[in-house]
Amino acid sequence: MSVMRTAMALGVGLIAMGLLGQGPALAAGAAASAGHMVSSGVPDGQDDSAVPSTVPSMTDTGPADDTITAAQPVLPMAPLTITSSAPANRHGRTAAQMHHFKVELALTERQQEVGEMWRRSIPPQGGMLFIWKKPQHTAMWMRNTLVPLDILFIGRDRRIKGIEEKAVPMSQAIISNPGESMAVLELPAGTAARANLRVGDLVDCNALPPAQNPVPAGMELSGQ
């Protein structure tokens, strides 16, 4: 997958639609596993109907994703935990469940540009975390990505805002999520279903910025 700015192909096949008219938005997370992320670069007030659903990766500052023909080396890694609530038991109580991963960190433009392109496998508890410089509207595709993925959009409060399960390898279909994301987490396909991950689950990783507008303590499992 590839991340792009207005003129930069990153690595995760995302199209970062974010913050139109406010300059190119770096879709950091998109470049990793899911395909191709770009800033749409359409000024406010301009008709964007002519913008193609798949954006050519011609760049001024880096190689187009079509020229990336090999996977990048394994990136620096960090532990990541997703905390979710189990289904209520017969007493109507829920219990927190913690799911542990060790993920690669796509932090630089080049790392995000290449992302998980051409990777032939991802460890069961592995994945890649893309962190944007600031929250933004995000979309992506699976161009040059050989393995199916579960794609999780993470909000500024560190909670999951959307999940795309079993994204299809090499597809150029656009994958997006309403609202702004602070990061995108890519996991092996099937992980979300197996771990019962849901919108609202809390993502914890030291590489993420501090949570903004966090849910007050004691309300995490109440759905409030």
C-alpha cells in the first residue's frame, strides 16, 4: 500500500482525501499495507468530479508506486494493545479483553510510501501502524499489496472509528471512513473477526500521540 501527498506517492495504496483546500495532507498510514494514500489536492469550491477514483502516482519528490518493485526491510517495531469489551455474561456484566500485537511503525514519508507493498506474509500478531501528522479524512486502496488486510481507522481519542475487513489484494477500489483519523492500523485479514474488534475499542501504543477528548475513566465499557 502507498501513501501520497498531492505530489507524493507513499506506500499503502491510500488516497488521503483530507482537509481539502488546506494544503496537502500526509496520509502516513496509507502507504504501508493497504495500497495508496494521497491528498486529493482539490481546492475549496472546485468541482472534484473529475478526480479519478484511482489516483496516478506521478510525483515530484519521490518514486511513483509503480516503480516500487520490492518490499522494504522490516521497520522499527512497537507493542500495541487493543482493549475491547466482551459480550455481556448472564449477569449482564462485561469484561475488558486485551489483544496484544507487535507492529511496524511507518513514520517517515519513505516508509509510508512503500508500506507493506509486496510483502508476502504478515505475522499473526503483527501489522503496520501509520500515524498522520495531524488528524485528517483518509481513504485508501490495496494497490501492489499481495496479502489481504483488516484496516482499522483510529481517531484522535485513540479509539477505532471504522473497520474494513478482508481488503482484497491488488484491488484499486477506494476504502474510506467518515470523519477524521489520527492513524491507520493494518492487521492480517481475519484478525478483527477473530478478536471481536469493534468500533469504539481503545488502541494503545506509545508511538501514538496523546489521546484528545478521551472517554472519562470508568465509562470505557458503558458505551457512553
